[in-house]
Amino acid sequence: MELVVGRVAKSHGVRGELVVEIRTDEPDERFAAGATLRGRLPRSTEVRDFTVESAREHSGRLLVFLAGITDRTAADALRGTLFLVDSEDLPPSDDPDEFYDHELEGLTVQLTDGAVVGTVTEVLHSAAGELLSVRAADDGREILIPFVTAIVPTVSIADGLVVIDPPEGLLDPE
């Protein structure tokens, strides 16, 4: 499964530098000088390899130079490009409380009493933290559950299960 580790937001300057939205916990490793990135334009199936020449932070954004991208026109042509890794190439996490998004998607969500709530469809990353987007089993509506230990005490990838202990009102349809 392909996972997105970054997305080209726009060009920066006239020498071909790119503004990259980071979607990985390891940007220093993924965007290190000499690293090879697999990139795919939106709505395309063609994948290209790019070599990182340099990367730096500037005003809270990651700026990246790629080999062969030497001017603004070439950089603008890459706008929207997704940088990808294969989930099989990722090392297993050493922390039992850390999960890759793709590991959580598809897991059954149930209450501490065993009642099924639904299925995790996506992990959303926001400034306030992570949210599990859950498709409700009874009516198919989307339920957003804060992915914090107080509400999500148990995650078992092996059992395909997320156990939640929601505060009153979190699961109400209104």
C-alpha cells in the first residue's frame, strides 16, 4: 500500500525550490540530502523517482531542492505531486502505542461493553491532534473520535479492534 509522506504545495523562489507539506513523522529521514523520493502527480498513475539535493525549514515550512528541478517553471509543474513510500518498506514501530494510519483503517470500533460502534475509515490529522473518522454501524454517519488514551484506551491491530470509552454525548447523532 502506498502511503503519502509529503505533497508539493507550490514553488518557492525562481531556482526550483519546492514548498512541501509534510505528512510523515520522520521528515529528516525522508527528505534528507541524497534520499530518493517516489513522486506521483494527482490523478496520474505514473510514478517518478526524485533525488533530494537539499531540504531546509523556512517559516515553519519545508523547502526542498530536487535534482534536475532548476527553475520555477519545472517546480510549478510538480505542484500537487505526492511523495510516496510503500507500507511494506516501513519498519515496525518500537512503541506499542504508536500506529501507522493504514494500520488503523478498517479496524472495528467497539465500546468497553462490547457494543459495536462502527469501522475506522480514516485518521485525520489536525492542529488539535488526531481524530479517528468512524463510519457508524447503525446508520453509516461519520463519527469523529479524538484519538487520545482517555477515550481510546485499547488498540489491538492483531484483533482488528479499537475499544473506546467515549464521554457522554460524543456518539449522539446531533
